[in-house]
Amino acid sequence: MGQKTHADTSWLIALFDSQDSHHSKALKQLDELNAAPSISAFALSELLVDFEKSDLVDVNETLNQLTKVFSKVINLDTQVAVRAAHIRSQNKITLGDSIIVASSLIDGADLLTFDKNMRAVYERVK
């Protein structure tokens, strides 16, 4: 794996959900990383939706723990928005996925994802 990485929501879900079919692979990839991956604010929001639905989890505490685990959170600023819009307009990909790809590219990081379409777009535009 490259030195800098950026985690997509599919990778994060696989990492935290032991029942996910990609869980073992995500754990292995995490173990091989030189440093904690970054995460986009958009992916963080997607991940927190599941935690928000659970009565067993304190979302604020979960947010605090997540921000300690990941190297940094890439905020949705104008630079990310413009890059994401361009990626979205040129590819068959959702705006949310475009935001995550753009965040990864702006951070200069390899994308950690199990989404084949997102991976293909990332490889094409990087």
C-alpha cells in the first residue's frame, strides 16, 4: 500500500462490521498501512448514520473515537466541491462517491474502497 491512504465508507463499514464479507481483507489492509488513513467528512457522515440508528451507541463518543483513529478528516470545502463536481460530470458515479474520490485526490492519498465502480473512477482520474 502507498504511504498515504484515504478510507471510503465501504471500507470503513467492512472494517467495523465483523459480519461484512470484506472484514478480513479490511483488517489485513489496515495492518499493512504505515499510517492511519484520512477520511472525508462525507464518509464520516455516512458512517455515523448507522451509529445514529443504534440505541447502543453514543454518537458523540463514537465521533470522538473515530477522529482519534483517522489521521485527519478532509472537510468539504470549495476545492473538494469543484473537483467532485468535475468527477461527477465526467463519470457514472454518485455525487457522494465523487466527493470521496475528490477528497482522496486532494489529500494525495490512495483510496481504500471495496466499491468497484468507485475504484475504477479513482484509477481513471488520478
